[in-house]
Amino acid sequence: MNDAGAGGAVKRRSEAVGRAVWISGPVVRADLTASVFMGEQMEVGANRLIGEIIGVSGAQALIQVYEETEGMQPGEPVFGTGLAMYIELGPGLIGGVFDGVQRPLNLLRRKGPFVEKGAKADPLDPARRWRFVPKATPLAKIRGGEVLGVVPETPVVEHRVLAPPDWSGDLVAIAPEGDYAVRDRIATIRIDGREFPVSMVQRWPVKQARPYQEHLRPIVPLITGQRVFDLFFPLAKGGSAAIPGGFGTGKTVTQHQLSKWAEADVIVYVGCGERGNEMAEVLMDFPKLSDPRTGRPLMEKTVLIGNTSNMPVAAREASIYTGITMAEYYRDMGYHVALMADSTSRWAEALREVSARLEEMPAEEGFPAYLATRLAQFYERAGRVRTLSGREGSVTIIGAVSPAGGDFSEPVTQHTKRFTRCFWALDKDLAGARYFPAINYLESYSGYLDDVSEWWRDRYDPKWRDIREQAMQLLQEDDRLQRIVRLVGEDALPDEQRLIIEGSRLLQEGCLQQNANDPVDTYCRPEKQLGLLKAILHFVSRAKEIVKRGAPIHRIRETPARESIVRAKDKIPNDHPELLDELVAAIDREMDALYAEFQKVG
Amino acid sequence: MRSESGKIYRGLAGVSGALVFLQGGGGVAYGEMVEIVGDDGRTRAGRVLIASRETLAIEVYQGTEGISPTGARIRCLGRPLETPVAVEMLGRTFDSFGRALDGGPDPLADDWRNVNGAAINPAVRAYPRDFLQTGISAIDGLNTLVRGQKLPIFSGSGLPHIQLAAQIVRQAQAPGETEGFAVIFAIIGASRDVADIFRRSVEESGALQRVAMFVNFADDPAVERLVTPRTALSLAEYLAFDCGMHVLVVMTDITQYCEALREVASAKGEVPSRKGYPGYLYSDLAALFERAGRIQNKAGSITQVPILTMPNDDITHPIPDLTGYITEGQIVLERDLDRAGIYPPINVLPSLSRLMSDGIGEGRTRSDHAHLSSQLYSAYAYARRIRMLAAIVGEEELAGRDRKYLDFGRRFEREFIGQAIDENRTIEQTLDLGWLMLRELPAADLTRVSAEEIARHLK
Ligand SMILES: Nc1ncnc2c1ncn2[C@@H]1O[C@H](COP(=O)(O)OP(=O)(O)OP(=O)(O)O)[C@@H](O)[C@H]1O
Ligand SMILES: [Mg+2]
């Protein structure tokens, strides 16, 4: 049985287990007087800074410290906790802002605007009372991960209080409906003749994936409301995606967009070594913006983890694990969770920095040899699963990658590519031309196309896949032609080829480009997405007939319908898809007229 | 300076590069400041890099020449590196440690602050969105700076970034507020000439009373450069968040700072990352740049304009690259514009202010600002493309419309981007000038501005 699963049942061992003898930045070496284990959470020095054992040999331990160690002296005591590096899970996470080691930044603000070292506060407010409604039958068998009761955590997230995953036994008692603090006993479980109290808090070791019954195929797309993803490079619920891109190409804006509009029940946003002002922006926007599905403020389904670039680098490493553990926890309640990590490169750099302090042998570009393993372990925690309680839940991971010099051949991008199935490549040139989202559609790919085709086919259009292929082909042909254009100019091409260029341009302007700041187009429903794409392809195919009849290309370009198509994304609201039919009708009217005109001429 | 007492050690285990090693300093803390007196009797400041019961390592700020293992004396100060902060420091010039460099007395400290500061809790930051006017059209019009932002200037050697920085310092103004606006200059690794240019330019403007300068000369030890911006930012934090002032911090040259960091790292025998810079260059720069910002329920703000020279004009070099990953946009100077005699030679195409969209518009700058800047940007981008084409096929071959864009491009560079070094344009003037430029273009092409805006502004 896992100790950490015990909801507050395990005593914190806080006796000194040794003394610091060597301190260098985030790494402390200690002489031990009692035993500790690899990965154990520690409290280091007189200020009791949070740390973790990263090496033990004989009577010495290496400790990575998650806070600033300035001012610590050799001889200060170190304390063990007897638990692997853990976080606390329970009601109150949603709407919260935490640092990399789960300190509640919202509560720490009472101690002033700066995060002082050693500052402490309970991650889950111990005084707050929650309405608990029991759901399990007393005196029956209960298995780990089953629902004991529910708590309305926010108006949109019903918190399902689960039996600790590895606790199976008899439910001896369960609390009646009422208001309880997170640490109050709400149930008693008997395992092998011993009775254990259960509260609403679980401690879970962050580096250990939470268990589930069964892995399910990721066949449901995670609709993001962003056309270039949903239509061209779809992500599946339970899938993983990488967003690599140089600075200013749109990684953060994309992740904010996904957090705002993706069809996830819960969002975990990890700001890992990035800007404080970006966290401030989220905190300003999310309480005001409403979720398109529920109409409720986005903050009611969001957990924020903010370990900005100037906060201790070791805690940056921890922030990723803290985030994914919270995501798994809500998955286990039967929710679809999307986790954003901005940026995984800063996390990798934190690994590198600590590794360098330990004087480990570096592999590529100074990164430790275990970089690939760590990345794999992280992305492997994504998945669509049948939970221990038999529900369906998922964790989708979207990781930003910040390659040095914007060059994708560097190790973090390359390894990430191996472990993620969506690759959304952001392009410096496109961003420089203010083409957003700056997704390079030739370099990007999705490994979920086959998986999600059925969903699109059944719900929206049996020809979904064909339509997409047709559009991709147009883009690819255009790319081939552009190489010729660069040498001879566009005017030198025959009109059929110029129409391809024109069609691709329309596809880019009218569909692929999507301005995050536009009040209408910031989010686009699937039916509108597909409608727009079909209208564009329809326009191109009608134009083809007419060009064949000898119409000059500028006549196509100057049709009012073309203009209407480009404006449709901003002008046609999501709840009026019928306006798209009118658009198609207008295309047909104008094309019919042109057709007639050139039939006479021809 | 501050009086203190502390443990004293005699003799060292070794000296190597900027480091000295001390045996058996068990009671010394990590990051603690020490004073090292060499055989020459000179006192130097140092900081503990590795605290240990056995051998501890100390980084020495003013050079290790003249220190011998047997003759050295070390006094531990029992505190981290601190700097005095005081309102009266405005109008004065200091070295990297806050000691007077202008012949006057050392400042009377209101308080002493740890130069490393502490991270602002992200949950108490206020999102920056108040316009800061620089009087420079290329910035105010197209890459607007807001209070609390960090917006660097990417320059190249020989380009007039010094002049531009000085002009920003002279002209910077938070509209509606003339009081309580302070400027802090951190000059890192500059020659005495360059430092002098700054000083004179500030003096001439009569703005001296609101400017504090921290100067680290090119011939000062490299380790000291790592302290200069931190001292400057500590004063900035005090003025902004304790005294409620709006503070603009200009730091130049970040490239010199990074070179120093590389030099110190390699002296410590650290494993280098790209181009020999340490793997923590990103985190180290972030520790400086993230000290910009605003705090909820506090009046003041810190806005940063760091300046760096791109080695070989290469924007993918680690210094501009990592800076761009931390800052909220960049202002890019271009050699071609400079050669063409345009001052300031700002190429607005690769430049970007990421906080602009929330900082402009009705009630902040003017309601037409967003559309106008988008129109100018796209027209200028097209003009540059046509210019390239014209270089191949010849100007005569261009269509009439394209020729109009060529003219627009030239005029835009000369009259909108270009301005005199003492020309301070209000935001109104900048925007009106932008509209004037648009008159060059075919009316049908003005698709990014609305019909009403055209009627109102395109006279
Ligand atoms: N979809 C979009 N719609 C409109 N503007 C966008 C979009 N994506 C990016 N931008 C623009 O690009 C700028 C930079 O984007 P963003 O901050 O996301 O870059 P980034 O890749 O996260 O950079 P960094 O690595 O430096 O954090 C934004 O401030 C915005 O102006
Ligand atoms: Mg970003």
C-alpha cells in the first residue's frame, strides 16, 4: 500500500535526519544521522525550505532545494518527511494559483508582493468548509478510486471524492451530508482488519503516475475552436501535442487560446519558467471570459501553476510534475483534462542546470543523458482511460517547446517529437508577416487523423477526410508553384496554375488564419469551421470551370464573393451557421454569371 | 558605508581566476558577502559561491591580482550583497555597489536591499496596460511601450543605440503625470567616452534631477558587471514599489553583461552550453528582466529598456535569442536604414511590442491607433517587398500601383520613422503623421482602417 495515498493518515516525520555540509545554489549535500530514501521530500535548513533527495550514498545525501538557498550555512539541520515528493489533492485546487511546489500564491500574497524564501501556507485552505454529499454505501466493499461522495467545488466542476487508489477494503463508515473541512474525516475504510480514516485530501507522489483500469484509444477529437488544429492537425482527447517555435511565434497565445476554448472539463495551465505578466494576463482574463460550453467564467475550471522564469529553477522542474499529477487526479473523477506546459524547454533547462551542479556527464548541448527518458515519462502520462471507478476520463498534454535560435534540430524539440503525436510547428517567417496562428502547415502533422476521422464523419460530414485532403493538396501544390514563382514571377504561370495559387491564398486568408484578438473569430465552432472550408473549396472548384473557359484570373479575384469569404470568419457568428449557406448561394450566383459570360465569349 | 562585524579568517587554500578558496569556513553562509584584504592591503568585495565545512569558494569582485594564499585576510559580513537605496540617489552617479562616483558623498541610505531582489508573486502582478510616451514615432505609433513592460533594443555595433537610449530617457513621459517619474541608467562595461555621452545628454536635457546612473567601466573587473544591473534594479524597486514612482530603467549593454557572465562561468570551470555561454544564461537574464512590472494596489511601475548589440548583427545569437524569449517584444535597429541616413534606424517589421494591443486605443492613446498601425505595417511590408522586386526587374517595370508603394516606403522611412534627435512628438502628432503617409496610397488599398476613420483622419 502506498503511504502517500493515506489521506492525512500518515504522520509527518519532521525530526532532523542530518546536517547540511555543502551548499551550492539549489544543491545541498548533507551528512545523515538517520536514513532517507531516493525521492524523499525534505525540509532543508533553519527556514525549512522544500527539497528532495536526489542522491544517497552511505551517510551522505544530495538534496535538490526548491527555494532560494542564499543565507544557508553548513551545519543547519535537514528534516525528512518519510514521503516521496508529493502534493496535496482535494477540493480547492480549481481556481487556485500555485507555484511549482504547490505553494498557494493567492494566499502568500498576504505576506507581501514578493515571494520570500521559506514562506509557507497550506495548498488547500484548511478552514474552508465544503458541502459533502455521500455517494457510497456504508458497510459495503469499496475499491480504490471509487467515489465516496461529491462536493460542488465550483458551479461547473463537481469534485468527486475518491477512495485513495490503492485502498481496497470495507467501507466501515461514511459521513452524512454536511459541511466539512478538507481534513475532516469523511469515511473509514477497513483494510486487513485495520481501520483507516479518510479525509478529502490525498497526498500523491508527483513523479508516480496515478493508476487506472484500462487505456482507451484516443478517438474523440479535442475540439479547440481553432481551425488549423481541428480541421488540419487534430488533437485527440488523451493525446499529446508539441508546439515548437522561436520567440514571438505564438506558443503562449496558442496555449491561452486552447485553455480558453478547448472542449475540456478542466484546464491545468503550467507557466514553467516564463513571464510573470503572462500569468497576470490569465488571472485578469479568465475570471471574465466565459466557457463557450457552460457560459461560466473560465476560472471555474482552471488550475494555474506559475513558476515564472525568475523563480527558483528547481521548482520549475517540479512544476511540470505538480501539474500533471493534478490533471490525473481530475481525470480519475471522470473528467477530460487538458494540460498546457509553457515551456517544456525551460523545464529541460532546469534539469540541465541541476545536472551541471552535480557535475554529471552531459550529453547533447549540456543536457543530461536522461533528458529523453524524463520527457517520455511526462508525455506518457497523457491518455484516455477507463478510471478505477469505471468512468471515462482523459489527460491531454500540450507542451510548448522553445528551441534555441528557433532551430528545431536541437535536443528538446527532437526528443519531444518522438514522444508526441501532434507536431504544431510555428514558423518565424509567418509570424514575422503577422500571419497567425503561424502554423507551418507543411511541417506540422497529426498522428490522430485516422483516430478521429470517424467522429467527424458521424457527426458532421461523411466526406470529412476527403475535404481535408483536398485542402491539403491545394496547399501543397501551391507550395510547389511558389518555388517557380520566386524565379519567374506569378504572371508567367498559366491561368490554371495561378488559380491554384489564388485558391491557396484564399484558403489561408479565409480559413487557416485566425486572429486570437478578434471578438468573433477567436473561437470557431466545428460546423462553422467545416462550412467555411467547404465554401472555399466550392469557390475554387467553380472558379476552375470558368478559368478553363478562358476567364482571366483577376475576374475571379475581383468577385464580391471572394471578399465575402475572407470576411466570413469575422462576420458570421458561431450561432448562425445558416449564413454560410447564403454565402455558398452567393458564390453560385456569381459563378453562374461568370460562367454564362465566358460561355458566350468561348 | 555600512558598518559590520564578522568572523575573520587568515590564509587561503588557493586562488584561481576570480575565485579564492578557503578551508574550514563552516560558519559562512551560501551567498554571504565577504571582504578580502590582499597582500597589497587593498580590500575587495566577494561572495560565497559554495558554502562548505571543508573548502568554500568565494567569487572576488575587484580582481584577485595581489592576493596570495598566505597573506590574505577574509572578513565575513554575515549578510548577502546589499545596496543602499534612497530617493536622494536621483540626480547622482554610482558604481556597481552604490558608491558615489560623482565626487559627492556616499548616499544616505533610506534602506539596504539585497541586490538579487525577490521574485514578484505572479498572483499580485497587475497586467501592464498604460501607455508610456517616448516621443519617437516608430515606437509610440507602431511598437507602443507600456508601463511595466520590458522592451529591449536589438542593435548592432556602430548603430546609434546610445543616442536613441539617451533620447528615450530625455523624452519619456507618462501622459498626465509629470511628477514622480524617474529614470535609472545602468551602464555596463562601457568606455568612459560612452558613459560621458550619456551623462552629457542627460545634463543637457535638464532632466538630471530625475536620473540616477550606475556605471561599470569597460576596464572594471568582469564580475562587477554582474552586479551593476542588480544594484540599479534594487533602487528601481524601491522607488517604484516603496515610493510609488514610475521608473524607467535603461540597461546597456546587455551583451557586455553576458560576456562577463561567460567569462566568470568559464573561470569557474563550468560546462558551457551554446557558444560557450553558461546553460543558465536564460535564467540569469530572466532574473533581471522579470524585475519589470506593476503590482496590484501599488502606484508605481518599472519599465525596462535593455539594450544589446547583436554580435555580427545575428538575431539568432544566444544573447538576442534568449532575450527575445524573456522580454515582451523587441525594437530592432537596422544597418541599411542607418546607412541611408535614417535616424532612428528602427526597422518596424521585425520589431514588436507584445503588450501594445492592450495599451492603446480609446482612453489610452486614440481610437484609430490599432487600425492605423496595422495599415502602416502592412503597407510598409508590401513596400519593402516591392523594393526588392524593383532591385531585380528595375523600377520602370513596376505597375503604377507598385510604384506608389515604393514612394510610400521612402517617405515613410524619411518622415515617419526618421526624426531629429531632439524631436519629441506627441502621440497625436505621431498618429496624424501616420495618416499623412497613407495619403500616398490608393484609397482602395486602405482595408485595415474603417470608412469612418478615413473620413475623420485622412484629410
Ligand atoms: N493567433 C494569434 N492571433 C493574433 N496574434 C497572435 C496570435 N499568435 C501570436 N500572436 C502575436 O504574436 C505575439 C507573440 O506571441 P506569443 O507571446 O504567443 O509568442 P511565444 O511563441 O510564446 O514567444 P516566447 O517564446 O517569447 O514566449 C503576440 O503578442 C501576438 O501579438
Ligand atoms: Mg511564450
